[in-house]
Amino acid sequence: MFSNHAMLLYPMLHSVSHGASYHESFLIIFIRSINGIRYMNINHRTTARSFDFISFFLMLAIAACGLLFVFSATYSAQKPFSSFFVKQSFGILSGIIIYFLCLIPDYRNLIRWGYVAYFGVIILLIFTLIKGSVGMGGKRWLNFIFFKFQPSELAKFLLPAYIVNYLHMHKKTVIHSFGFFIPLLCMIGISFVLILKQPDLGTALIILFSGLILCWFAGLHRKFFLYAILLTFVMAPVIWSFVLRDYQKNRILVFLGQGNQKKEGYQIEQARIAIGSGGLQGKGLFNGTQNKLRFLPESRTDFIFAVLCEEWGLSGALVLILCYIALFFRSFLLISTIKDFYAQLFAIGLLLHILLATIINISMVLGIMPIVGIPLPLMSYGLSNLWITFTCLGGVQNIMLRCR
């Protein structure tokens, strides 16, 4: 399907217009800057077509840390092993199996099947709005026998496949024209609106930003983003009045120092207390008062980073953040060695939503971004998000095994 004899980064799809040279140069500079870092001492000859154990064990370390703090956040003397801990344990074990299953098929087949399957995701998102399970103020899940599944999580894995397959099918088209990207932008917009209607603003934003960044790498002109930002500012009053819900407005107001501090402001206030009281070394595992006395809402999901900060302190938080940085840096460094443009773009797409979710969640807990419902990848409780994260990381490993 895809040529293995593409240029180092950008394929010779067609003659390149002057307006597209910015993106070609941007992506080449991005990859070369990563390639220029030598102190990681990676021998590309010896690691070519080999399993990357470093990223694999970093992934396992973060997942094990998450399981530990799900256990701490849900522990009680009457029932030490809560149902949340048991489900998260099952999620990690099954997620590792999914990770290795993702290594079996050729990534080209994943892209082909993913393109078709994404239409199924759109149908599932519509069905979720009609017959989905109601919880936490929205219809976001489909009920199965032993667990609930969130169809919007599938979009994180399949949207990059849809975009990359579309680009390859039209590789002889002058892709740098705006008209070429209209079908992709429409599909991204439809996905965003359907997820926003659940409502799930956090996941909707992840899908929107991930899709637009991939389009940027693929050659969508920067003027589009300038016009989009300008239009967003112009339409801000309409968005505020008719799109955002009351609790979402209040979260923004609380972030700006206003709003109802007794509702949405309560979460961030308790998170700050937990983080501040942890100090440098923390209070010790199972000794966090904000956690144990149930002052901290959503401690096992969106605010699990605050639980870690309270019990392991600043030192533990820095170790976790360094693990994430190492995982992403290692992955992007290896992606930079891929010579096939489509494989490289697919791998970037699989990692983008994990990177964005990590940055947004930690920033949200620290109070430097408004609160949105985004779990911390591999750490927060939740089978849907956990499985999709393992799937995407397995997909990245698949691409690196076949392309480096």
C-alpha cells in the first residue's frame, strides 16, 4: 500500500506549491532537531526492526503506578480490594494482551481497516446519544455485561488511520489546496460535535486538536489556522451563550478567579490542598487525608495526579512526569527514524492524543488550565481509555518494528 522508498520525511506525492513549503520545512526541521540529539546513544543499526523495550517498560511502570494509586484512592478497611481496583487490574492485564495483538497485523492493514471502521465509530457516537448509558451528567457509555465502553475513545485510535488512508488514496492530488482537506475537516468537525453533545468537552477537544495537528503536518496551510482562531474570537459570544453548558462556563469563570467556588471551584481547591500538603516527600502511601477523608472528588479518575502528589510529594510527582517525558521523547525519537511519510504520520497521530491528554490533565490538576474531563493516560481508572492507550502504543511499536 505504502512505498518504503519515500524521501526521508516527505513523499514525492506531486509538485509542491510555494504555499506548502512552510509545512515541509517545519516537519523536516522538527524531525532533524530530534535526530540531532546524540546523548541518548541509540544505535539505529542494532535497534532496526527490534522491539523497543525501553518504551514498553516505561509504559508498564506508569500503568503499575496508576494501579497503585487507584488502589490507594479506593482503599477501605472493610473492603481493601475495591471493584475499581479489580477492574483496573483486569484492564492492565488485558491491555498488555491487546498491546501485543496490535503487533501482529501489518500497520498498513490497520490503516485500511481503520479508515472503514471510522464510519462505524460515527454511527456508534450517534447511537450513544440516543441509547447510551447516562452517568456524570451525560450519555457517554454503552453498557456491556461486565463493563461500560466509551465509543468516543475509539475515535482517538481510528481518526489517524482515517486521515492517513485518505491522504494515501489521494496522493496524486494537489493536496496543498484547501479544498483537498475539506472532507477531512468535515469528518473532524462531525466527530467533535457528536462528542461535544454527549457532553464530553475534554475528549471532543482532544479529537479536534489531534485531527487539526495531523492536517497541519500533512500540508494544511497555516492561513487556515489563523482564520480559524480569528473566527473563534469573533464567535466567542455565541459559543458562550449557546454552546457551553452552565457548569462549563463556571469552570472557566473559576479558573479566572470568579464563578461559584462552592461547586466547580471545590474540585480545584481540594486538589491544591492535596498537592500543597504533600510537600517534598509526601505523607506516605494510604496516608493522604484529602484522599482518605473523601474531600478530593474524582480521586481515582481525573484527579489521581493530586492523590500521588499528596502521598508521594513533589519528588514522586517529578518521577512520574519524567517517566512520561521519557516515554514521549523516546517514542518521537524512534518515529523520527521512519522513512515512510504515511507510517510516520500515523505513528504521530497515535501518540498525539496521549501527549495532549497528559499535558492537559496535569495542567488542570495544578490549576494552570480550566477543569475538563480528561483522564491521565495509563494512570486514571477507566477501561475504555486504558485499552485505547495500550492499543495506540502497540500500534506505534508495530510501525517501528516494520519501518525502522
